[in-house]
Amino acid sequence: MNIITEQEQEMTIGRIVALDFRTAEVFKKYGIDFCCKGNRMLPDVCREKKLDFNTIEQELNEKIMRVAAKSDVDFKLMPLNELAAYIESVHHAYVRESIPLLLGYLNKINKVHGERHPELNELYQEFEGCANELTQHMVKEETILFPAIKKLAEASKSGTNTLSPFFFGALENPISMMQHEHTVEGDRFVRIAELTNNFIAPADACTTYKVAFQKLEEFQNDLFTHIHLENNILFPGSVELEQKVHFKL
């Protein structure tokens, strides 16, 4: 899927971002102003800033293709160790990539528009809290829970079905904690949706304002998919597998 065809190379940067807000991340990476100077053409900006148009075009296209490819996987058929690895490489990576972008966008629009829209201050604080909690949450999954799930899956696959007990006891112990934290962040996004009018930017919003809300909605959608894969597929499957594995006394 191409964002910029030969016929569309005269499209303004602002129009490109309006068609797909994810392209803003590429423009931000290269220091291209898509907000206040969004009426410029990308080839012109590339020449002015001595940037390679083809490289940027490729990154814009990859940004769209990478997100679109996620729905092609039948997660229920994936081995549990592969599903855990997928969640880590795709959803955890997405969270880590998106947090600094969103904090930057939300901080900027709060400073510029906060006087007219005081709810932006609470919005920034809510997402900052989410960012901090999710960062710690993912570390716990990657260093404690996921390695345990991978060991179970590998033991089952090899046919040994014998493991040393986990230091935390049954899998249900860390899983219960992770599910509680999922609920907390789900509730937090209920409040974020209220503060953003369900991610609809106000009439006086600039491009950065609109991009921030669109990116925030994408973040929510990815987070809910992420939580679904864990709560409804990975965690129940892992608890079931644990019952089939023998632990050393």
C-alpha cells in the first residue's frame, strides 16, 4: 500500500498526515513540520532540507504496512511461547515507541491550547501515569511471567514435562497481578476517552492536536488488543498447560 503515488507527489504534508496520522511520526523523526508548515509539498521540503525523498516515502509506506499486517495472524493457533514472543516484539515494542511521541504531542498541545482547553492538563497527567505503569508492567511480564510461560511451552514440546517449581508459585499468582493492572489501565482509558470527547478534537484544534488524539485512539486500540491476547488467550492457555507439566519436588 503506497501513501504517495506518482500522481500524489504534489500532495501537501498536511494532507498526507490528514489521510493517515501515523505518517506524522516519520515527519517528526526527520524534523519536518507537519503542523504550522503543513501546506508545503514533501519533495520541496526534502530538497530544502537535503533529505532523500525515496527513503522517507519508503518509511511512510512501511509505517502503514506494519500496522495493517497485525490482523493476519490466527493467534489461537500459535504456540504459547510464540504468542508471548509476538506480544513482546509487536505490542510491547509499539507501547515503548509510542509513549515518548504521545507525551511530546500532549505536552505541546497542553502548553499551546491549555488555556482554552484546561482538560488537556488532566489528559497529560492521565497518560503520563499510564506510561509509567505500563512501562513497569511490561518489564514484569518480560522478566518474570513470559520466561515462565516459555519454559512451560518448551517442556511440553520436548516431552520432558518436568520443571523446577517457579519461585512465585503457581502461574495464577503473577497472572492475577497482570490482569489487575490491565483493569486499572482499561479504566484509565475510560477517563481519557471522556477527556477527549472520544478522541474527537475540537473545532479550533491544530494539526498536532488532531494527530495527538488520533494517535491516542490508536494507542488505546492497540492496548485493548494487547490485553485481549493476554487475558483471553495467553493466560488461560498457560494455566491449562501448567496442569499438564510435572514439577520437581
